[in-house]
Amino acid sequence: MTPRRPLVAGNWKMNGLLASLAEIAAMGGVYDAPLRARLELVVCPPATLIGMAVDIATQASIGLGGQDCHTAPAGAHTGDISAEMLKDIGAAYVIVGHSERRAGHGETDALVQEKAAAALRAGLTPIICVGETRAERDAGDALTVVGAQIAGSLPADAPGSIVVAYEPVWAIGTGLTPTVADVAQMHAFARERVEARLGGGKSASVRILYGGSVKPSNARDLLSVANVDGALVGGASLAAKDFMAIADAY
Ligand code: PEP
């Protein structure tokens, strides 16, 4: 089996103005040949910046991604962005099913699955997010919830190139993280559930990222857990210094 290439992806959420392009340039300055050999680096800025980040990111071998896409390729959907548009402007990835969209925009597993399929249709790699709430974990339901999200959010015919991000909702932006043992248990379970969904041994190549309060100080511990193939980083991806310190944990 070809080893899975670690992926460190930054989710800028609704942050970033033109001046923030300097952070991508600074990331490129640190993303040298030895680091490129160790891992893939992707930044998902707001859609307003993707087009303007393409030259800087391409020169630095940094990939770009969107943070959401519509299910349709085009049409009367005011304010939405299609996967085809993201591809056209230079993105290679798109995050779908982030918990902030599931909670804030009522996105269901079925919709997330349609969005992931739209991404694949457009030639983008979807980063499909799953993760339990604090109440679900406290009730002992974390595995059940994440298992159901994987079954419902991944297109059954998706290729092994898709990316899944396990992001416990209660760890996002809180400074809290699961124990290394809990991460190990969840990621092993998630890989088994991805295989149950996709079949054909595809889960061996699916990268499963951990996300939720990854920082330079905890990155090495979290990223060295079995079945963790990288990180989806929110707050700490806004500044090149922190993001590259996380990447350097590999
Ligand atoms: C995220 O929103 O995907 C995330 C992981 O955020 P943070 O790193 O800020 O917890």
C-alpha cells in the first residue's frame, strides 16, 4: 500500500482581507522542499481571496480550497458558489459538512453527501467533516454519531482520494482537545466505517484528518496518533507562523 501523504489544511472561515495574502506568501517561504516531501499543505481562505491567492499559492506548491459549495453546477442560487466555480478559479479542494454549516445552516448528512458528490463531479477533492457534540460524547454516543455521519455524508461511489476530517464540535475553537486515546479510538473506528461505506479497500487511501484546537503546542501529540493523516486547522491557520509550526510537527 502506498503510504498516505499527510495533509495539513487551514480553514480560515470568515476571516481574511487582501492583506492576509501575505500570510500565504509567508507560508510558502517556510514550505521548503524537505517539508513538501513530508506533507501536503492546503489553505482554504474565504472565496473572495481564492482567485487572488492562486499565483502565490501555486509558486509555493500550496493547494487552495473552498469552504463550502452548492450542489448544483450553476443556476438561480443567490449568494451560493458552485464546485465548478471553485475549480475554475484555481481551487483543488473544498470543505463540506463543517459543523458550523451543519449547525448554522441546517445542513444534513444527505445534503453534505450531495455537496461531496458535486465536488467530485467538478474535479475537486472534498474534505468531508464529521464530529460529535459535547452532549453526544457525554452520553456515550460519539462513535454512533460519527459512524452515522460517515454513512450518510460520503457518496457510496466516492474514490479513495476523498478526505474525511474528524472534528469534535466541542473541540472547535475552544482550546479543548480529546485525549490521544480517544482520538486513536475514533480514527480507527472512522477508517473502519469509511471502508464499510466505500468498500474495495478504498479506506486504505482515504486521509482522515483530526480537527479541533490544533495548535503548535499539541500538534505533535495529536498528529502522531495512528490513523491520523493530518490536521484541519482553524484559528491557528490564520498566521503563517503558527500554521507552519503545526506543519513542522510532521
Ligand atoms: C475548524 O473550524 O475546522 C477548526 C478545527 O477550528 P479550530 O482549529 O480553531 O478549533
